Amino acid sequence: MTDPTRPVTGYPAPPYAQPNGGYPYSANPTQTQPRGPYSNAYNPRAAFIRRFVGAMIALFVIVGCILLVVWLILRPKVPDFRVDSLSLSNFNVSSASQSVTGTWSVGFMVYNPNKKLSIRYDDVESSIYYGPGFISGTRVPPFAQGTKDRTSVNATFSAANSFVGASVARGIDEARARGSMSFNVKLLARVEFRRGWWRLRRRLLRVLCSGVAVSLSSKGGLSSLAGGSRDCQVVV
């Protein structure tokens, strides 16, 4: 016969009651997980950087909007250039040495079409070409224009046996035989539009006066502009 007071083997013995009536095994306490690099903890440095970046973006947007409004109100226009005169003296070309000699005097008329903006021209450089062949270059003194102002600008080019290459010398010689030839005149300048305290950043002004014709005189004497004034292309 089996002893009823003997516990059944293979099964855990019943827990013994605790004096306070509690369970002998305590529940697992809640463990605090370590905070990783992506935790939601407040980071003063990160918050400062976010605020600073946001403030800079807002500042750039505000300044950009102000400049856009000023630009739309003032509406800067590029100046107008035209060649009013061109004289050529002491002109000679040598196919043997592929060189050119002469003095060119070019007169520009510059007009500022802006009603509210004055223009300042600095670092003014001009050059003269026959076709793609460079002949001579010069610097022009800086100048300024008020609103709706017209200004005469002169540039003088000198070449003394300046090498131009065989094709350019041959083309000039052939044109001289016909009694007229055309030159290309270029001008570069740093321009600044002004309105009181407001100034637009300086820009590079490019002027191209192509096909400026000259009627040649005999024996290399003084030659003059043919066909009247010539308008120029202006790009800023």
C-alpha cells in the first residue's frame, strides 16, 4: 500500500507558506535599461545647434526676400554702348613678317538707361581684332554715370610691327586693296549699380562691337569710320 503522507516523486514539492503570507519567490524586478546614443534624453548642445541652423536659414530667407523686392523695385538695366567714331592712322601691313602697324582711336558713347540707379565702371580694358586675330589692347580710365546719363569714352590702340599671323595679315592686305575693312572691338569692365546706400555686387560687363567698318585712305593716311555709328552687344 502506498503511504498517503509521502509526496509523489517527479513533481515539485508544494511551496511552503511564508510567515507574512507572501510567495517564496519574488517577482522579477523591473530592470533599468542603459540609455543608448539614440535615447530621448535632452541634449543641450544638439538643441543649440538645431536652433542656430534654423535661425541662419530664416535669416538667409529674409535677406533673400529683401534683395528680391529691392531688385524688382529698381530693376537694373544694362547700359548701352555704341561706336561713334573710329580713326586709323600710320597703317601698314606686312605679309612677309605677318605683322601690322597702326594707331586706332575708337570713340564710344555709353548710355545709362536706369532711372533710379547710377553705374560705376572699374578695371576697364579694351582690345581690337581683325576677325579672330588680336591686334592690340589698352586700358581705359574708370568712370561713373548718373541716372539717364550719356558719357563719351575714348580708347586708343597702338601696334608697331605687331605679329598677327599669316591668315590675318593676308586678310588685312586683301581688305586694304578693296579700300575698306572691318574690325571687332571688345571692352571688359567691372560694373557696380548703386542707389544711395544700396549697392549691387560688382559684375563683369562684356561689350562686343563687331563689324566696325573703316574707309581706308591711300598711302596709309588718316582713315575714318564708314557707315555711321555701330551698336554693340552688352552682356552682364
